[in-house]
Amino acid sequence: MTQTQIQIQIRVDAATKAWLDDRAARYAAGSTPQQIRADLTTLQGLMAVEARRLPLTAAEAQCLAAISSGTMATHAIGQLLHAEVSDAFRLAREADPTGGAVSSYAAQFGIDEEHLLKRLASLGPAGDLAVRDALSRWWATHSGSDNGPESFRAAGLTILDTGE
């Protein structure tokens, strides 16, 4: 079955155009537009694979979703999810009237914060972006009331079967 193709036009700066032209020549794509299409297909696959490389429990996914609040504020790359989650845990501990021994996230979701932070810190830039994108997709396709393991799997995350 043939898919309908839709034309999209964009403007890029001269440096980006030169980079794309060079890639088209080296990869024998045939033309810069064909290289762009190939690169987008590659990015789509890369994002899907990278989002699935971080196995999470349903509780961890629910915690990350609660912290991300449904928006993907930037397409920047780096360890942005780790920084956001670390800040959220720290702020919750500081606001804890019991002295901050347990953040509201650890108590609410029953997770090991340090273990989750170590795993988030191990994500490379593509993995970080992909997980943030999957969380954004989860928020876009779920009202927040459906937070079971299958809802996170449908958004592209790997959810460990913990007997739920």
C-alpha cells in the first residue's frame, strides 16, 4: 500500500545547507531533499529505540510523568531530564516538613530516587531527548487518569512487568 506523501518546505541557514549537501554526497542519497527525508526516518527510528533503552517500573514512569507535567519545554539536548528530576526531588525534600528524609515523590510513588537518578544520568543526549518525547507523547494521548503500564508502553517506553 502506497502512503500519501506530503510536501513540507523549510528554510535553513547556509551552514546547515552545506552540512546537508555534504551528507547527501557522502551517503549517495541522490539529493539534499532525499537526504533530509532519510535523516528524518533515521531520527524517528533512533528516538523509538532510545526511548525503549531505559527500563522503568510503572511507578517510576508515573513519577517521571508527574514531574514532566506534560510539556516538552525544549528540544535541546543534554541531560535535561536528569536535571529536572533531580531538582524536583531536591525541592520536594526541602519542602518536606519531616526534615526532608523522604521526598514526596519517593513516598507517593514508592520509588528509589537515587536508583532512578543514576539511571537517568546514564542516558546520553539522544536517550534523554527520546524519553522526554515519550513522556510528552504520553501526556498528549492520556488524560493522566490512565497511568497503567500499557499506557506508558503505548507512548514508547519500556515498562518492566512487576506483577501489576
